Amino acid sequence: MKKKLTITLVIDQYGETSNGTTVTTRRLAEHLIKRGHKVKIVTSSNIDDENVYVVKKFNLPILRDIIASQGMQLAIPVKSTMIKAFENSDVVHFLMPFKLSKKGKELCDKMGIASTAAFHVQPENITSTLSLGKIKPLTEFIYYDFRRFYNKFGHIHCPSNMIKNELEKRNYTANLHVISNGITSSFSQEDVEKPEELKDKYIILMIARFSKEKRQDLLIKAIGKSKYNDKIQLILCGKGPWEKHLKKLSKKYLKNPAIFKFVSQQELHKIINYSDLYVHSSDFDIEAIGCMEAFTCGLVPIISDNKLVATNQFALSEKCLFKSGDAKDLKSKIEYMIEHPNEIEDFSKQYIESSKKYEIEKCIDQMEEMFYQAYEDNLKNSLKSSKQKKDKAQ
């Protein structure tokens, strides 16, 4: 039996948040601990736990506010704290490609500790947040800047084939492990009644941060153009800087203004199970856990066909894809689903079956294997280095 590892996760923010990277990292830690591994965390979040090592928050006002609007908080490395956290670690896993992780990687190398990284931050999301999404050279520069960090690793976790392909095109040289972030067993199909006030409505759901690249505006306009506008109730689950704008659009285009919610996992499970259709209209996504949670419960999705949206890998039919950025095509796909309930029923069963490959335990198996590979590679390299030094001394 393989030894249980001491794994240190380095992530700028680990507290409660709408940020997907934090949510999936917390799940990863929880499941690794259940398997008997020891997990330590380096973060800027103030958490009172002997295995959490707290560093400083990044507090430059303008940038801090932009970052916070996306549900994130960046950290400033504290060398002494990080060394203390890294001591006796078998593997250190870095979740973000920013200053905290860059300093952490330097320390790991000096201390001779195995290290891995995850690619969770899509450069297109950064340029979109800064309203500079159309400046392609800037996006390419960010990929280049990130590459200088990621090419220092032997193993990188990629949540989807899409992002793996994007990295390979840009000469990222590590072993790229495609591993889904996974879906927890708390999401499953259940018979949940619609709230009384929504019983006569056709409920369309989208789960995503309220920001430009998620394109909730497109979904609102598509429903606004539909002949079923008066029948549809849109529910948008999430939070973010675009909420005020989306509420204005909702009042302008929808007969039934959208319901905006930021809810617990338990409440989200209920909403998914009483909804009729899921739409994922985002322009960029490395995976999109919300969409996965929806179709795991049998809620059929319609997804953007944008090549930078990994989510469209889940589409089981062309009927579940719409032309990226095209509200008219999205409207047509929504109307088709409303008019063909029997197909929805068939698709629902297929999606539940397809979701089994993304069960969290299977994904943790793969993450564990990556950590073991990195640990064993580091042992071999250490032995090789020791031998070379010994031979040289002789």
C-alpha cells in the first residue's frame, strides 16, 4: 500500500466565495483528508486552523477592487510562513499562477520538495474582466507570462481537454493531466416541486459568476425575443460585478424579470431539480462546475459552441449547442426544447448516465495519482543528484 502523503495546497483565497477555484480546492482538500492524507493550506484567508498558514492580503486599492469584484483575493508571500508550511510536505500543489505561487515554487525547489500546479485561470477571463478582451496580443502575452511559471513544473492539472490543447499550442512543456474537478454525490436527480409562485412557469437556470464573459446578457436577450417570453422564468444563480447591469436588462427584455440568487449547495440542488432547462451562455470556461451539477441531476443543458468554452464537451447533441454570441440561435434552441418535452426526457437520462465519469471520487483518484507521480519523480531526481555529487567528489 502506498504511503499517505502530506500535501500542501497554495491558494490565494481559501475562504467562502463564489470563486470556482476556491470551491473546487476546498473539495479537493476535504476528499484527500478523507483518504488519510494530511493536507495543509497556505492562503491569505483568515482561517483558525492549525493546518492553515496565513500570509498577507494584496491590498493595492484599484487592482484589489477589480480582483474582489470577481470573487477573488490575491496574496503576498511571507517567506517564513511558507517555509513553515512546506516543512515535512511530500508535495506542494499550486492553484494560481501569481506572486504567492511563484515565490512558493522557488522555495520548494530550494527545499527539495516535489511540486505540481493547476491551470485554473484562463487568460481570456482576465482580459474580459479588464474590458480588453478584443486585444488578442494581450491575451497571448498573459499565456506567455503564465508559461514562464508553469514550465518550471513536471506535472500540471488541466480541468479539461480544451485548456490542455490551448497550452500545448503555446509550448507548455509539462506533463498535462486532464482531470475534471468532479461532481459531488450531493447532486442527483430528485422529485422537487416548483415553488407555488412558479408552478405555471417554464424555468430556465444558469449558474455562473455575474461578469461579462459569462454572457447572461445574451440569455436575457434570447428569452426576450422568444414567443414564450411570458411563459419563461429565468433564474440566475451567482454573484458578481455585472449584477446591476443584468437586472436592468432583465426588466427591459423579460416579461417575468429574472430571479437573482446566491445560494447554498443544498438550495442550489433544489433549484436544479425543479428547473426545466439549463443554459450555459459563457464565452470562456475551463470547465464550469455549475453546468456539470445541473446535468448530473438530469437537467438538460444548452451550451455555447465557442471553442474556448470547455463546457461544450458535455453536449450530447447539436440540439444542445448554440452559435456563440448569437441570441437568435439560442432563442431557437430554447424554443425547440420547450416544444419537444419527450426529447428533453430522453436527453435527461443520457446526461445522468454521462455524468458518472465525472464523479468526484474518480477525479480524486486521478489527482492522487498525479501527486504520487510528482513525489516519486522528485525522489528519483534527488537520488540521481546525490549520486552525481558523490561521483564528482570522488
